[in-house]
Amino acid sequence: MAGFDNFNTDFYQSSYSVDDQNQGGYGYSNADDPYSKPYGQYDYSQPMGYSAPPGMMQPYAGQIFQPTPAFTPASTQSMYSSSFEDEPPLLEELGINFDHIWQKTLTVLHPLKAADGSIMNETDLAGPMVFCLAFGATLLLTGKIQFGYVYGISAIGCLGMYCLLNLMSMTGVSFGCVASVLGYCLLPMIILSSFGVLFSLQGMLGIILTAAIIGWCSFSASKIFISALAMDGQQLLVAYPCALLYGVFALISVF
């Protein structure tokens, strides 16, 4: 204990006392500072909050329920209205022209009528698809479900005629144009299958009618190919493979 007393005596001595707490410490005491007053001596009548500079306090001049728009368009119309007006019709984008379809149909139904090469040299598959579907539907009325054969033979025949016409013509032809012409010229074959619903085509009358329909289809197709590809003097050469193709469709209709 004696050693501890000596250690306590020799400890670092300071001149700080409890009475110094009433005075401002560390040199920050200020008589004018409102925060240095004791409790109960503050003047609460004066606002003690933050005060903004005079230039920043401006009253709101607008209306609450009608805000001012940040952007005013130059025109009252929408920005998308002009783009929709400039777009072509949907049928034109799909390549469906009913006027051309009607003209091609009349050209096929009238074999002696001159074909317009500018109209026939188009890739129009709307009419051929309808005619193929109608041909299969008339076969269905006779109890023959031959949709697969109709589309399969059509694809093979179009591919063969495409290769043959590109070898024979100087300008060349597209596969879509070949499919379009052969599809439109299938229209007389629909008439033959419609007759097959009413009576049998396996008699003498049916054979004569079938031969006439095959000649009609092949003559119309060769006429259109000659006018569209400028193949003068080669109509018989083009009509022969066309007759072979439409002869297969006639066999499906008869048997």
C-alpha cells in the first residue's frame, strides 16, 4: 500500500478542476453565441432555423393541377401519323393484286387472247394456291384425298419446267414466275374434276373431255411463257412438257 501511495503521488499532476466546467473550454466561449446560454435562458421568439438567401426564395407562379409541359411538339399531329400514311396497303406488301389475278384468270380461260408479258412475268402465288386448293377440294368430293399428290406433283413439275425454260430462253426466268403460270393454268383442270363429281370420266366422253382439258392447260401455259420470255417460234417445244405435267393431274382426276 505504501508503494501504491507513492505511485499515486508521483502521477501526472494537472491544474484542471471541476470548477472550470462552468467556463468555456478550449477557447470557444463566446458571449454572443445563443447556444452557449444555460438551459431556460434561450429566446424562443426568434426563429433559429436555416434562412435562405433573398434571391432564392421565389414564389411558385404556376398552377398545381395544370403543370407546364417540358416539351411542346411542333405540330399537333402525332409523330407516327405521317409514317402510317406513307406505308403501302397490306395487300400490296404481300404481293396480292386482285386486278392482275383477274386478268391472268381471263387469259387462261380465253386461250386465243394475247397474254400481257408484263403482268405474267410476276411472282404471284395467291391465285395458284387457291386453284390448287380448289382442285384438291373437287377431288375430295369424288372421294379422293389427293392433296399431298397435288402439291407434290406441282412442286416437281415447277422445278422441271424451271430448269427447262432457263435452258431454252435467253433472258432466264425465276422459279416463282414458273410456279405462278403453271398454277394459273391449272384452272381448266378444276373444271374437269368438277365434271368428275357429276359423272364418270372413264368412258368415251370422259376421255375426249380429258384430252381437251389437257390441251387447253398446256396451250395456255405455253402461250404465257412465250409472251413473257420472248421465245418466238418455240411454243410447241414448251407446250409438250406442259402437256405431260397436266396429263398427270388428269390421271388423278379420272382414276
